[in-house]
Amino acid sequence: MNKLHLQSEDTVLVVVDIQDKLMKAMKDRERVYKNTVLLLETAKQFDIPVIVTEQYPKGLGPTVPEITEHLPEHSRVEKTHFSACVPDFNNLLQNINRKQVIITGSETHICVFQTTRDLMEAGYQVYIPRDAVCSRTDENYENGLDLMKSAGAVITNTETIIFDLLKQAGTAPFKAISPLLK
């Protein structure tokens, strides 16, 4: 399968640690909220499963309301490891049985990177919309993107992912999503 060709029936969306206390320190958090919401709305149109991770929610708080109000039915995984690839997450992903994983969230150079690396090592194709991930500094953000690209992840953007999943204009999903892109 060509890794530059997303298939909705083989895709999972993973929202990594977009949590209250953590996001307050992030550069570009509003951009991440906006683009994660676009991806969540696209996931709804194609019945793409969504997994949300939360890093130590007792200390960092829950997923922010800007995201939770747009979540379709989803699975939630609490973790203390930086990589989301903990047993609960891995079991969910195996049960979903899809090989293309889109990841949004924070921080690009820590949890997003380590999750990407571990998923790639497990044989998944990983897609990182660069406008839907963030870090506290530009240097850390760029470092995370470089590391993930070196590992073989596809570094892309939200609109490229959405239009690759849509495939064509005039469909019901296109009509639902296109007004959100304006």
C-alpha cells in the first residue's frame, strides 16, 4: 500500500494529550484546536475510529473542552508513559485493525514523537499534520517533526489529509466538511 494514499476504511485518528494544563504552555494551541476539530469532523463523516490519550490527567487535567465538544464516540487511554503505545492503547489499536494512523496533539518532540516512533516500529503508517501538533518552543516543534520524518512518518497538513480522505467533490462528506474549511 502506498503510504501517500490515505484510505478512510484503514485509518485511525489519535488525539495525543490535548489537555488543559499542558496546552496552556503550548505555542500555536489555537491552531492545533482548530485543525484537530477539522480532523474530528472528518472522522465522523467516514466513521474513522478516534482514540484520545491523556498524560497523567490527575495532574495535567482532562482533554480541553475545545476538543471534547467535537469528539465522536471514542476510546480514551490514560497514561504516564510519554509514548501512547501502552498495553491499553496497543490492544485498542489491534482490535480496530487499521494500519494508517493520523496523530494530532502535544508535545511534538515528546509524546507525539515517541508514539509515532513506536507505531512505526510496530508496522503502522503514521501521518502527522504539522498544523495539528505543537510544542512549547519552535525549536522543539521542528526537532519533533524532523525526527518523525526521519523515522518514515508522513509529515503533512490537515487539509491535505482531509482532501485525501474525501477523494472527490460533490459527495455528502464533502458537503459536510467543505464549509468548515472556510
